Amino acid sequence: MSSTTLLWIVFFSLISIAMIIDLGFANKKSHEISLKESLRWTAVWISLALLFCAGIYLKFGTEKGMLFLTGYILEYSLSVDNLFVFLMIFSFFKVPKMYQHRVLFWGILVALVTRILFISGGVVLVNKFHWIIYIFGVFLVYTGIKMAFKNNDDEIDLEKNILLRIVRKIIPISTKYDKEHFITKIKNRRYATPLLVVLLVIEATDIIFAVDSIPAILSITTDPFIVITSNVFAIVGLRSLYFALSKIVNLFHYLHYGLSVILTFIGAKMLISHYYVIPVSIALTVVAVVLASSVIASLIWPAKIQKKKK
């Protein structure tokens, strides 16, 4: 058995066992996730990712370990932006907090499959048509600049969501939640509950975000093993991070500026790759420093909106 095969087995075993424990035991009953519980699970997922990174380092050396760590931090930081949108979606549909964990669990489970498919396709495209990396680069620079000028107070009009309109035409939607069920029966007729609609909208949103994040990780490496494992570890840790972030969301109002700089930097890295390859250590340092700086700046200079509410 090769070292790579062994790590694939370890990888899927870690992910499967942790998710089974998370939903099957720790969160078997629907309940509102506390800040303490969410922070505990966030620490568990980050620890597993770092443990896996250590395994890569021991088996393949420093370069592979650095590639995984850079990809993981990059994907994790970019995924944080998803969470703000998830907050808006849950707020729009008035999803009871005790059922939000179930939606995110299944949402992330499906997202794992779609991300792996997208990543596989992206790796094939970049390896077969190298020039496509420049298109990805331009797209990331554009997205980064656009993100810098976005307004955090802007709300998403989910009534205009195409997927929501399609679902309404295919299956009737109940106006009331039926505990944690996605499908309910009313007078012998099946209806989709609002919870199913929320799940589908979150999946559609994740696909949109994948368009940004996958080119970004491909700028670090096109090694399928590194790309997939770092991406998956970042995604599975989102659920617990969401519940922690939802409690303190107003503290990180400068975060989107940091993500803007990171996307622009990664895009520029792609565009100059033919002339100069930026070392992984430098890329990792830039991502980590920018991310930390945006968080620290948010804590030092609190949002003005908070002051207005007092």
C-alpha cells in the first residue's frame, strides 16, 4: 500500500468518524448550539486538520506540508464569507436556531461532493489547458476588488432566487416548519417544508462561492490530493464556526477587506506565474498576516454601527 493511499484512508476515516460523532451522538437531538459548544467543535476540526497536516509533513516532507497548510488556511478564510450569507438566509426564512445545525450538516455533506467534482474538473482543465490559469487569475483579481467595495449592510433578496422559484413550481411548499423534517404530509399530500428550501438555497450559494475558492486553491497547487483534502477540512469545519461566528458576527466587520486583499494577491500570483513563481512560504505568510490583521483591526476599531445601537 502506497503512502498516498494510506493517507487517503486516514483522511476519509477521520472525516467520517468525526461527522458521525458530531451528528449521531453529540447533536442527535435538535437544539440551539451554544458558543461554548461551537468553539469546542471548531477546535476539534482545526486540530484534526493540523494533525493531518503533520502526517503529510512526515510522509512527504516540508513542501507538501506547507502546500496543505496554505491551501487549508486560504480555503478556511474564504469560506468565512459564506457564513455571513448563511446568516442572512436563516434570518430571511426565520429558521429556528435549534434546526440550523441539521440544515448545515446536510448542506455541507452535499457541498463536499460538489466541491470534489468541481476540483477534479478544475485540475484537469489547468493541467490540460495551462492558459486557463490566467483567466482564473483575472477573475480572482476582479472578485477581490469588487469585494473591497461591497457594503456589509446590503441584504440579499432571496425572493428573486431562481432555485427558490423552481422549487415552488415542482413541489408545493408548506408555510410552516415541521420540526426538523424536510418533507411533511398535509391532508395526504406531500409538501416541502421551508427547511428543505433553505437547504437548497444554501447549496446554490455554496456553488457560487466555489467559483471563487476553487481557482484560488488551484493557484497554490494542482495536486488533487492536497487540493481536495485541504478543501474538505476547511468545509467540514464551517458548521461549528458558523455558530461561533453568529454570536460575535459584528466583531469582524473588516474581515471582508482582508479577504479582498487575499483574493487579489492570489489572482496576481496566478497572472505572474509564468515569469515568477511566488514561494509557498511567502503565500502562506501573506494569507496568514492579512487575515490576522483584518481580525485585529476589527477588534481595535469597533464597527460604528454598534455605537449607533447603544
